[in-house]
Amino acid sequence: MSPNISPLRPDALAGKRILITGGGTGLGKELARAFSASGAVVYICGRRGAVLEEAVAELRCTAAHGGDIHGHVCDVRDADQIDAMVERIWQDGPLTGLINNAAANFISPSADISPRGFEAVRSTVMDGALYSTLACGRRWIAQGLPGSVVSMLVTWVWTGSAYVLPSVMSKSALHAMTMSLAVEWGRHNIRVNAVAPGPFPTESAWEKLAPIPKANVGAASSEQVPMGRFGRMHELCNLLTFLQADGCEYLTGHNIAIDGGHHLAAPSTFAELGKLTPEDWAEAKALVRGKAVQEKALRSTS
């Protein structure tokens, strides 16, 4: 199959209304592009208003089949902000789907992780997904509506991974949430699934996970992928579109790996980072801190 060709109908998501957390950049933005092009009304949220406005302006040009896109400034770490946002969306009509995509991560020897660093990842990944899922799920249950939740996870929930412990722990919690809520909410016709992408290059993620050339052995090598290549964005978008479309209502409680067989062949995504010296780690941390300062400055001016 050639790039950008979908096996699904062009209007596969016509009539759907889907919220994507962290949808202004990276994977979330590409999912928003694919969903709105397939007919869905898409809502993206994030902390940077300027980034959301730019994404909405760009993606509206590619929306089709009745699709559209809207942006909401929201900090997913704050349950009250999420509930208020979902309530505003619901005033225009109930959502049909939720993509828990907002994420945070960094590479570090586990012994060096501070409580603040752990909280930064956990509050975005685990807390944000839980709050968003409950905000939508409670409304679906109260109104007797079906719904589809998909959380973006990692294959580390099965294998573990060195040097990204806060993310491993937080994503593993969402893996457990997926299985638990699938059972609890199945009688309400609410499906809860997850997707575990392998290496799909995005600038925002890989800048943090491979900040120096020596760190590329973990995040940016395709040598350990049995298919010998990185994932192509349309492949991931096709899977997520399928999970939000009609026709697979019996699928729930699963975490689907889309990684070219990577997790079956490689012991750990970042295992080779054990080769880095303390000086290498110091260089990586300095570069990551510099990027974080830049992002904070952008948020303060948005």
C-alpha cells in the first residue's frame, strides 16, 4: 500500500465528534488532520493558545465530508479545567470519542529522577487521561450514549524500558485503566481501548528522547525493528480512524501494538543508553532544560 492511502471510506468518521488531548502538535495534530479529513468534528486541547490557533487554521484547510476542528486551551493536569472544557463542548453536542494523547517524557537515569520530574510526567500522562476519560464517561453513562476511548500508550507496558521510568509507570497505569473500564463500562456500550505505537518520528517527542547524537541509539534507530523502518504516520492514523469508526463495536479492552514487531524483537527501547557516560547525561539534561525554558516562554506569551 502506498503512503497516504487508507483502506477506509473517505467519510468513515462523518457525524463523529472527537476530542484529542495534546492535539496541537506531534501525533495528536496528525490524528486531528486525519479525523477531520474523514468527516469528524474534532476538538483539540493544549496549554498553548497560539499553537492551537495555528493548528486549527492549518487543519481546517484539509477538513472534508462535513469535518471541522476547534481548539480549547486546557491544562489536562487540572480536573476542573477538563470538566469545564468538556461541558463547553457538550453544549454543541455530545462527543462520540476521546483520544488520550497528551504526554510528557524525558530520558534520565532512574536514580536521578526528582519528585518534581516524576510528577510532571505522571500528572500529564496518567492524571490527564483519567480526568478526561471520566469527564466523558460520566456524561455518556448519564445520557445513555455509546462512546469510544482510545489511549495512546507504549509497548513498554509489556516490556518495561530503562531510563524513562516515569513514563513507563504512568502508561502502565493507563494500560490497567483500559482493561478495567472495558469491563465496567461495557454494559453502557462504551468501548475503551489503547494503541501502542512503535517508533513514529515526531520532532516534539524525539527532541527530548534523543537530545544528543549519542542518545540516538535508543529512540532513533530502526535497526532493531523487524520490518527495518520507522512507522509511517498514515498507518497510525488509519488504525485510530478504524477504532473511532462504526463497525468494530465489539472490540474493547485491548492495547494494540503498531510497531513493526519492535517490542517482540528488542529487549527495551532505551536499553542501549546504558553506554552513556555521566558527562553525556549532563549534556543531554542541559539541552532538555534549555528546550523546556523555551517552551515555557512560549506558553507565557500565548
